[in-house]
Amino acid sequence: MSKLTVKDVNLAGKTVFVRVDFNVPLGKATNEVTDWTRVDAAAPTIKYLVEQGAKIVLASHCGRPKGEKNLKYTLACCLPRLAEVLGKPAAFAPDCIGDEMVAAVKALGAGDVLLLENTRFYPGEEAKDAAESDAFAAQVAPNGLYDVYVNDAFGTSHRKNASMWAVAKRIPVRVAGFLVEKEAVQLTKVYEAPQEGFIVVLGGAKVSDKIGVIKSLLPKAERMLIGGAMSWAFFKAKRMEIGESLCDDESVASANEILTTMADCLDKLVLPIDVHMLNKADESEKEQVPADQIKPGWDALDIGPETAKMYSDFVLAAKTVFWNGPMGYFEKPPFDAGTLAVAKAMGDCPGFNVVGGGDSVAAVTQMGLADKIDHVSTGGGASLELLEFGHLPGIDVLDDK
């Protein structure tokens, strides 16, 4: 990695601002966290800072409180798990700005950990206006309060949020944590992969969400396999019948753009050859049919078995494979079959394989295959933007080696 990491600097006695990603999924009950992956992922960096005798301040957003103090999204919910993974309790500051927060930071001793309240309780965190963002950053990180900034929030590194960008610029030393270092190194291997044997598998609902990564990776890949509702947008752009299948106008426009502007690469773009569909008028009726035989009134919800076999064969033979997005309505069996087939192939692939966030991660985890994947990314949007542009703002702002 071209950026400094926590291992490159002296941390003993330093006051360290660590941007973590504790944007944990919340259940319906107050303070109910349904998955601790993001807290667990930050633990190695925090433990290292503790061992080095740093004074550690953790900052994160959680949920979408829309710039208001909504305690449904309080980061206090993370304290029990944080204590569990660190083997020691962490203190909590009920605000991320103000005199009380500053006093709590200054009171830290070597190896102490303080978690700040949700940065998104203030509109300045997500402000588009640079002056507003800078003003909020000056409250979060007053002059001289911190010695070192650590970015270990890969999942937010594609955003210029105040705590990711403006705060970093206010602190004299800026380095990557272990999670960000690992993500950047592994995904850069994908970005720079040789074309021979490089397979990209993209699914999910919208072509419009992934048009940038399609444009970036299609010329570099040997094959790009399209699944999920993205497929129906390409079908509709090619004037095929898609019945009642999920498809928005923006995705059709994006699919049209790909088909008309990337003619030299379209031989690499692989679409489903069969589908699994449901009769909207009678949901007990399901059929597996060739892709050009979707019926009016029917809803295509998954790739068919022939496509699943074809995609699996491509993945199994790959030297490098990147997968982001389900192949169908993964949450509703039997329309999870295509996604699970690709997940199994990913687990069996002898090449370098990376899963990029979301339902793809859920699929390999559900099948007990996560430990067979070379890299499971913690950031779906960030991983896609890194593969689109080759860099991210939250990493660009760190100090070069």
C-alpha cells in the first residue's frame, strides 16, 4: 500500500482520532443490533492502538438520523460488543462536539478508549458545502486535540463526509488502519488483474447503480456475467419481453448506454440464457424458461438453472473473480438458487476470489463458505467505487509512505 499505516508511526502517548465504521444494522427493538461484523472488523486496529499506548477516540456514523439527534441511532448500542472484543470497557461521550467531549478526550490515559456519539446527529457531517463541512470538522477536532488520524472505515471511504475528509485534514499525521489497508490491497489486486481469466459477476436491482463499474471493468475483464434484476433492464433495452419483472427506467437508460457506447466489449458481456419466473396472478405457478420466453404478467425472479451452471463454470475456471450482487430474489426460496450456485462456485474457485458486500456476503456466509473466499469486502459501495476509479477520497487524504 502506498499510504502510511498505523504500523508506520509512533503511537505511544499520542491522542488518536480513529474513524471506524460502526454503522451497524439495527432491528426493530431499541438498541437491538442484528449483526456485529463492522465492530468486529475494527477490533484489530483498536487493539493494536491500545497495545501501543495510544489514547484512542473512536468516531462513526450510524443509520440515517438526517442531521438530528435521534437516539434510535445512538452508538451507545455498540459499547457492550466493543468491551467484549477489546477485553476492556470503553468510555462513551454523549456528543461528538462540545466542551464535555473535549474534556473527555483530554482525560484519557494511555490505552484508554472513548467512543463518540453519532457524527450524523449534525448536518455538517454530510454537508455538501465545503465551508459547512470544515466548520463542523473544527468542532469535532479542535486545533491541537489530536496527534494522529486513522481511517479504518473502508465502507465510508468513498464519501467526503466531514469526519472522513475535513477532520483528517486538520490532524498532522494521517494513516490507514488494518481494515482499510487490507481492503485497499485486496481490491487493488482485482483492479489491476490481468484480463486472462478475470471474471466479474454483477447482480442486484439497478444497472444505474453500477454503470460506472461496468464501464471500468468490462474492457479489463475476460467476461462480465450479469444477473438479478439488472438482467431485465438489459433485456428491455434489447426490446425483449420482461413481463412484470422489476425494472426501472433509469436502469434501462443505463443499459442502453452500455449497449450503444461499448460495442467493442459487448462480446464479453454475458446475460442469462434462462430464467425462473412467477405468475403474478397465481403465485403457486412458477416456470423455468429460456430468457426470450418471459410471459406478460409473469415476474422473472432469478436466473435459470442453465445460466447458473454456465456462470458457475466461468467462476470455477477463473484466475481472478469479483462478485457483487445477488442473481435473483435471494430472500425468497426457490429464487435464491442462482445466487447460491454462484456462492458455491466462489467457494470452490481455486483462483483469487473477492466478494464485494451486500447479499453476496450473506450468500457465502449462509452456505458456510466465507472462510473459502480470499477477501470478503466490508463496503459494497466503496468496493465498487475503488474498482471504478482506482482510488477513494478517504484513502487519498492519508499520508503517502
